[in-house]
Amino acid sequence: MAKTKKTKKQRKRVINREYRNIMLLFTGLFVLMTGYLIYFQVVKSRATINNSYNARLETFEHQVIRGNILSSDGQVLACTEVDAEGKERRVYPFDSAFAHVVGYSQFGKTGIEALGNFQLLTSSAPFMEKFIHELKGEKNRGDSLITTLDVTLQMAAYEALGNHKGAVIVMEPATGNVRALVSKPDFHPEQILSDWPTLSSSSDGVLLNRATQGLYPPGSVFKSVTLLAYLREHRLMADGYTYQCDGKVTAGDFSIRCYRGKQHGELDLKKAYAKSCNSAFAEIGTTLDVKEFRTLSKELLFDAELPLELPYSKSLFQLKESDTEAIRMMTAIGQAETLVTPMHMAMLTSAAANKGVLMVPRFLEQTENYLEDTIVERYPVTTYGPLFSVDEATVLKEYMRAVVEDGTASALQSERYTAAGKTGTAEYSNDKSKSHAWFAGYAEGEKETLVVCVIVEGAGSGSEYAVPIAKRIFDTYYQ
């Protein structure tokens, strides 16, 4: 009898334990679901609503007149005009100048029109005004987006690029603020509907934002990466490096020539970089540890996600340990299969100019109500993290400064600012006479330090075509 009672108690304890475990399981699931719903509502709600497939956006557009997009100093970059019959028209006062960065809002949305879609279709107008509009069945005015874009710098970059295909990016390395972003060929955002058949079928890729999505062989601007790889292997010491440049370097039956066959003579490492000596850097490429080179490329965000809100392409670094000496030589001078976006080059240059720390590229400063007297939301300056050590950044800046003082970017010498950077001339086809012109650099003066990255498609050398564009921007900014 006692044994039976004991058995019943044991069975009851087992059943109670099972009930308790089931209750704990369901309680845990409930807590997880609640946490996810809170995360979804607070953190992810805007991204979800802003998704172009979300039907709620259509509801917003029936209730709110799309808000304005403004430059950092309050100039209107995009606005919605409403006629007497209530018909809306999206207007872009600067025509094509901001086409790719501001984007368009019809036939889909791109650029800042897409990035800030939620804010532009949200109204923070005064309560009574919204109440009266709703009683009348009228739309409320959407909020205004204040961007980081500078009209003066955007127009300087736009005009300097002229009729060339290519891209220009201007940003502040200390904040990540993008002050200008130009891509050509361009289009008129107001005519996107009527011109769509032509634009969408264009062989020139008119709708492509070349600044963030264009992939190009970097040519000699990539020598900054090769330089860093060499310096890391030699603990930032280059005192023992010398090279005799005779205009070309040969490996087996393969040769690499310096630009236009220039013979640079005896060089130390800094002068080889300043003069952009292909022979010296191709030879360096044969000595580098490929595994370490690949590790560095990953640290510098090649083949990786970028901290960028606009659509972009991943830069590619394809060198393998099994590759031939010729491929290693070509890779070291920014050719072979290495491809990079202008925005990525601008970000690498910004990190170098900012003691090695990359700031997340920033396009939006704040949202205001349409009366521009109430700040709805501020968007913080965000640190991505270090790409280089402070010592590495210091050395890179020293070498980039030499390019201006005694190298291929000497045209950037000025009494108003101190410039530094790297030029590039990148071959992109079997026709060796054709090349893209590159410049990636920065200038320091009485105002904020400014980074400029330029790519001019098929133009020629970086010093002849890209540097003058950078100079015009620096001159405009530091005037």
C-alpha cells in the first residue's frame, strides 16, 4: 500500500514537471514573439512600409502630398506642385544636375526619393490643419527631407565633368556627409515617364548610378592598396626599397610598361608611388604574400557589403595564390580582374584622411515638417570603424601628399589648401590607347577636409582629365 502511494506521488511529480516544462516553453515562445513584434514595429516598420511592394505606400500617396527634398542650406531639390484642379506634378528645379542622387519618384523610385520615401509621405503638419484637411477630404503636406548635399559643390562637379561619361563624389571624411554625387550620362527626372522607353533601352546605361553601381578597373589608384600591402609586410618601413625604372618590367614573355614608356630612373618607394611607376609596383606585386594581400582586400571591403544606403555594386579582388606572375603584376597596378566602384574608392580615401576611421556615408541630415519650423527626426553621424591603423593612415597621407608635391597631381598645388591623392589611368579593353581617368584624394584648409573621387570614362590619363575636375571642386570649396 505504501509502495503504491509512493508510486502515485512520483507519477504526479513527473506529470507536474512536464506541465511546467510545457508552460515554460510556451511562455518563452510568447516572450520571443512579443520581442519580435516590438522589434518589427519599432526598428523594422519604416523599412517594411518603405518597401515598394507594400500596398500601404499607395494609401499614403492618396492621403499625403509628397514632401520636399532640400539641400543642406535649404534650396529645393525636389517638390510637388499642385494646380487648381488638384493635379500633382513632381518638380526638380535643377533639371538633371541631381538626377542620380536625388532620383525620381515616378515609374518606381530611386536615389533619395526612394531612401526617404517614408518620410516624404508622412505628414507632421499641425494637428488642427490635418484635422480640417481630413474633414474636407483633402491631402496633407508631407514632411521635408534636409539632405547633406551642397548645391555649389554639386554644380561645380556637374559642370566640371561636362559631357564626359563618369562620376564624381564629394564627401567629408570626418562626418561621412556626401556633399555632391554626380553620374553621367544623366536624365531629366521630370520626364522619366515620357522618356522611359528610350532611357531603359539605352546602351549608355543612362539610368545607372555610376558613382555607386559602376564597376571599373581602378588602375593606379589601386596602388594605394598595393602600397599598404607592402608596408604591412615590412612593418611600415620602406627605407631599404630602391628600384631602377627603365620604362618596363618583364616576366617571361609578358611585359608591363610605364605610362607612355616613361623611364623614371632610380626610385625609392615614395617616389615610385608619386610618379605612379607601373614597373616598380608590378615588381612589388611579384613579392607580396597573396594570402595576406587577399586578407587586406577583405579588410578594405572588397567582395564585401558596404555601409551604404543607396544601391551599389560590390568591388572585386580576384587574385588567387595559383595565379601566374603576370596576373600578380597586373593586379598590383589595378588591372587584371580587379574592379571597384567610385564610391568605394571615395570611402577608402576618406578613411585614410580621417586617421584610418571610416564614417558611414550620410545623405540625410534631418526631417522637418513642411513649414520647416519643427524638426521631426535627426539622422546621426555614424562611425563604421577603422580600416587602417593611425600609423598606416599617417603614412598613406604622406605618400598621397607626395603625389601633389612631386608627382602626377602637381596641378593641385595651391596656397588656399593642401591637397593629396592618387591618380590613375586604367585600361579597360584590348585597345591599349583607351583608358579611364581616375583621381581619389582630399584637401585640407580653413574649412572641413574634403574628399573628391573622380572617374572619367575613356578619357585618357588621370592627371590630364580627372585632376582638373578635382581642382575645380577644391577651388570652389576653399575660395
